[in-house]
Amino acid sequence: MTQEQLGNLVGTSRQAINAIETEKFEPSIWLAYDISCVFACSIEEVFLFDKSPRKSRAESSRRDNHGNKRTAV
């Protein structure tokens, strides 16, 4: 299946699918769900959340209750 075909099936562009594959873009939970449905498997089988370097960057940018930026431990 091409990126364009997958994009058409889930209602997004070939460029968006490419950006997801190259980890330049993280899909919404709904888009991730639609992609997993195309392949008849779970979201966890399609996306490796625990291995994404973007996850650690997102966690390190969270703020505490006072609006201060928290650092990752």
C-alpha cells in the first residue's frame, strides 16, 4: 500500500502519512485509530509509543501547578 492510498483511506494526505512514518508528526488518537483499523490491528501494533524520542521531549516540556517548566528526571 502506498502512502497516498493509506492517506485516502484515512482522510489525510500522502505528506501527512510520510511525516508520521518519519516521526516528524505525531497523529491524533483518532487518526492513529483509523490507521490501525485499515491494518486490522491495535494502535500499539502500529505505533511504538514507548520508543519515540518525541515522548520524552513532550514530558520534559510539561509545567507544574505553578506554571513552571518541569524537567525530566
